[in-house]
Amino acid sequence: MGLIDSANPLSDKMIQVLDHEGNFVRPALAAKWDDKTLREIYENMVFLRMADQKLISLQRQGRSGSYPSIEGHEACQIGSSLAIKKTDWIFPAFRELAICYMQGMELEKIFLYWMGNEWGSNAAANVFPVSITVGGHPLHATGYAWALKLQKKPDITVSYFGDGATSTGDFYEAMNFAGVLKIPTIFFCQNNQWAISTPCSKQTAAKTLAQKALACGIPGIQVDGNDIFAVYAVMSEASERARKGLGATLIEAVTYRFGNHTTADDAKKYRPQKEVDAMRKFDPMLRLRLLLQKKNAWDEKFEKEVIARSEEKVRAAVEKAEGFPKPKPKEIFDYLYEKLTPALEEQKAYLLNHLKTYCSTP
């Protein structure tokens, strides 16, 4: 397609294929998905948004910890997942429920993690644990991709992060390293306009976040993050470049965070509700539904069936997560290192003795 090689990240133009009214503006770039596939993609959007809403409800009920909503990010994560392989490696920040699920992580494991049980990070998928440290994990993705390159393996890595991460030193170090060594990794920035309470306009003087790739000698491209077709097109090309040995790409997917930063945040204190309301027309799920309607592939009956199936899957995942055995205190030592250091052996013995003395179960 030549999107990335020909893109000028200094311009204000972003790649868009499907507009917010469900019309193709660049049909030549549209994936050749049939109606059945489009309906499946839409159902995944509905299902993952319902899973997202359930986690918010669980936190409010005291059944889960603080959680960062993905509402509005579905096209970014589902679209990018469709363009890579299950054998590729995902390095999530913390707002990545959809990409983790799409890459094979069981929903109950995702729920388990946010319930405070680290066994939720033990998933049967190529997904690294959540990285709460802002901007730190692109370094991990870059290092892992370098190892893949040295071992001549065909897979790539993708790190997902928000606009706030692009202001950190780790972010630049990771891109610089990737640029020098032509490492097969993709830096996927979900620019949702708000780094907690800091708007993007007050965070950087750059016209785009994509142009930050220039200093590192790698291409950067800006895409409409609410357009699943555009995300898929750009991600497909970026992954193909990486597999061919052409190196890394920075993708800035421009989207919007409809909810709070996390369930511990109140966005009403810094963000006007009229802004949120105005952005609702760009909802990625609404956009895909409008396309399906134009193709006579969506109706109320289908919507009710999708919701019913999604509700059952979410309910089953919650049940499995809440039925999982509770971790024992000693496990904070058991799975830290392959072999404990003398200092940690001493600390573990002290903890076990304390639990034996004062508690019924170690």
C-alpha cells in the first residue's frame, strides 16, 4: 500500500478509510471483509465493551480493584490484532483489555488480574504482564524484538501505550534503539487526548505524536483510531515492514477516552461533559454499526442476539474468576526468582513464622 513509506508525519492529515457516518472515503484501502466477518468483528466490539463495563461494576461493588476503561479504544485494539499473528508478542500498558483478549488471553484471566490475583497474568497467550509504569514497557518490547531478530525468528513485538507515555525518556530510548538496530517492533500509541487530567495540547508542542519518530530514524504515521479499517490497513503494513527486516514503526491512533482515566478518577473535575458528548458521534462501535446497516447486515434482532451471547460469556468469565483459588502470602516469594537470594530466603522464613504464629493459614 505504501502508506507508511509515503506518509509525511509532519502534516496534520491522518489515514482514514471509513468516516464516522459509515461511508468509505478511501475504499481502495478497505479490507475485503465479507458481511459475516464484519458481523463477527462488531460482536467482538459489543462483547468487549460489555466486559469493560462489567469490570467497572465489579470495582464499584468491591469485587475488583481499580480498573481503566477501554471504551472508545475498541477499533484501535481489535483492528490492530486482526493485522498481526497470534505468535507475535504483545506488551500492554494497562488499558488493553481488548488486544489481550483478541490475542488469546482468556477473559477470566483478565478479570482475575484486575481482582488482584497475579495468576491472572499467567495466560495461554503471547501477552506480557500489565505495565503500570508509564512508558517503561516499550523498552521491554524493543529488547524482546531484538532477541527475536538475533535468533532469526519471524515474529514481531507490539507495545501499546497512551499519549502520556510519549513524554517519557524510556519511550525515546526504546525508539532510538529500535531505529539503530532495525528491530521488528511496532510502537502503538492510543492517543485518547487525555493523559489522566492533562490534555494532549498541554503535553506537547508537536503537531502530531507520530512525528516524534523522526528523531529516531523510523517512520511515524497518524491514523484515525476510531476507524477499524484504517487501523487494520496501517497495522498490516507496519507488521509487514517489521517482518521484512525494515525495522520499527510508530503508529499514532487518534481516538478518545469516553470514561474516566480509571475507576479511581473523576474526569468531570477537569473535562467538560459537552466535549464527551460531542465525541460520541465518533464512537468506533457506532461507526461499524452504521456500515452494517448500509449493507443490510444489522438489525435489532441481531443486536439482541449479540447482547445475549455477550452477557452469557461475561457472566461465565466472572464466575470462573471469582471461583479461582485465592493466592497464598508466600507466593510473593515463590514466583519472583527461579532461585531465591539469601536475603529473600530469610524474609520468606520470617513471614511464614509470623503467619504460623498469628494466622490460621500461611
